[in-house]
Amino acid sequence: MIFSNFVKPLQCKKDIAILMATYNGAEFIGEQIDSIINQSAQNWELFIHDDGSTDQTKHLLNIYANKYPQKIHVLYGKSTGNAKKNFFYLMENVDANYIMFADQDDFWDKDKVKITYKKMLALEKEEVNVPVLVFADLEVVDRDLKTISPKMSKYQGLKMENTNFNYLMAQNIVTGCTVMINQKCKALSLVCRERDNVIMHDWWCALVASYFGKIGYIDKTLILYRQHGVNSVGAKNIHSISYVKEKLNKDRDQKKSLIKSEKQVALFVKTYNIKDDYIKTYSELYKLKKFKRVLFLIENKVWKSGLLRNIGLLYFC
């Protein structure tokens, strides 16, 4: 089904709305949509918003929407300008009990929806009426879906248990295309209207779930995460010499990255009127002297994953 000039949010008739942001994705988008169509669980509808593609993406989306009018819905609204804004636009314009995010160029395991949904329901039983986010690991593959690394967590040296707020302030370990959020998490995430300092939609949702509710990790690879040179966000091998050289040569970029995370937390403090001292201090870390910045990070266990990243954190803070 194709929607244009829609006035109010679209209502998902199934439990799960899968939101896909697209832009010039014609090369791989057919494989991705097919992998969603072939899910073992079918309690979902797919909502796609294209951001002004100039290749054959729109044409392919129309073909799929006409073939599966009850399952696939294409939204033709305003152009947003980037993936973050596109996903927020989709969250604002689609109502559902649960939301999953989908990139245009990956390939989903046939049980991804079923496994993620089961984990979500289990977490919601533990604590009712709180924002919940569920995420999983990924298999890193090349453009032909050949394995580069069986688990992205190992490839990037990520500690997937680092979901407490003090860790998430400095580093996001939640990859959006593996995520499911409940309605409470979506509603709280959308309270934020000034999103220039939101780094990515998945990071913001993770902060919301970590602070106000619960995050659950599935220690399985439920996506083939395709690397093809033009990904919005790609996987990098932290163990490679090239990665180390890149980080050492880009000290300004690392400083900018840290400042962006501080600004994001400052926005979180402002949006939700946060009173916690350590969170407020991190949001204004740049105001402290170097020694006090280092001391704050150590005392409050504001760490990233891995020794190399934490050396960089302390050095560039």
C-alpha cells in the first residue's frame, strides 16, 4: 500500500511495525525485503519511508507494495535529509505496539522477528509499563553476503553487557537494525523534539530504555550486516592495525566525538529534567579542568569497550 499526503499517524494492524528508512538502496533492497517477507513469524507490517532516492529504489518499493498491500506500506512524505531524521519521522508517523528498525541493505535471519519478540515479551513480564529495548548481535558480511566476521561484537571489541547509563553516555553498543522497542520506549523517545544533538535514533532510544526502563541483549546473530563501502554506519575491525593508526591520527575527530556525546547527554538532561549529578556533570564535562575530567570518568566508571578505547577516552577528554 502506498501513502502520500497522510495527515495522521498510520496504524499498524499487527503487533509489530518494522520501520525501514531508504535512500538510493536499489542494489540490495530487494534481498532485504525478501528476508523480511520470509520471516517465520508474520505478526508484523513493514513501513518504508524513502528520503528522495534518485536510483530505482522508489520503483522497487512500489512493486513490493503493490504485491504485498497488506504487509508493505510506502510513505511518501517530506524528505528528511539523513537516516536519523528518517527513522524519527517513521516513529512519529506509525503507531504500533512494538517497533523494529530495518536498514535497506542487510539480510535478516528467518527467526529474527520471532526471537526478538519472545525476548521483548519476557522482559515486559518482569517489569510492567516501562520502556523496553531489545537488541542482538550481527554477522558482518561483504556485499555478496560472505562472512567477514561471525559476530560484530568480537569484530569491534564491544562489551554487549555495557547497557547501564554510565556506559551508554560515552558509547553506544546498540545497533539499530537489531532493535525492537515497545510503545512506552517509543513515546518517551519522541518527547525530545529538538534533535540536532541526538547522534542517532538507536542511541537515543537506548538511553531512554536504560535510564527509565530495561534493555535486553540476545546473544545471537540475527542479521547479516552488509559492508559495501557506502553504509551510513559501518562495522570496523578494532583489532586491525589500520584501525589503531586511524584512531591515533584522528585525535581531533575523537575529541569531537566525545563532545557530541556530552551534548547528547545535555539534551537528555534538558528533555527529561534529569537530576542525577553524575549525568549532569558529564553533560558539562568540557567545563572542568583536564585532571577533574579524568577523575570524573574513573570515579563514575564512564567506560567504553576495550583498553584502547578507554585510553583514548582518558587522553582526549
